[in-house]
Amino acid sequence: MVLTAPELAQALAVIARWRGDVEAALDCPRCGHKGLALADRSARPYAEWYHLACTGCGLDETIHIPLGPPVVGGLD
């Protein structure tokens, strides 16, 4: 089952929280179950990929966040 818009917004908030504290206990964006498993499978600098899994409701989703292309050179 695909994440709904509110679930996706919650999932992005969970990812932001996790990026600030990788040891934080995370809540599932679908059912609220504590202990959400989150894995960073990113291919930076091109994209961020996060896998979310919940034993409470069976959530098994990967979220893709495209990033802009790397900038070559600098400002003169």
C-alpha cells in the first residue's frame, strides 16, 4: 500500500528527526507504533533513499528524495 499524502508528510518529519538523532525511537507514520526501522540507502549527491519498515502494521516503503545535480566550480 502506498503512503497517503499525510503519511508521507509524517514520514518526512520522521526522517528529519532521525537525521538529527540516529538513535531516536521513531514512530510509524501509518500506525504510530514505536520502533519504526529506518535505513538510509541514499546515492548522494544525486538522491536520498530511505527505507521505512514497521512490525506493527507491516509498513515496508522506500521514499525517494531527488537532489539537484552537483555544482561544478564556484562563483568568481
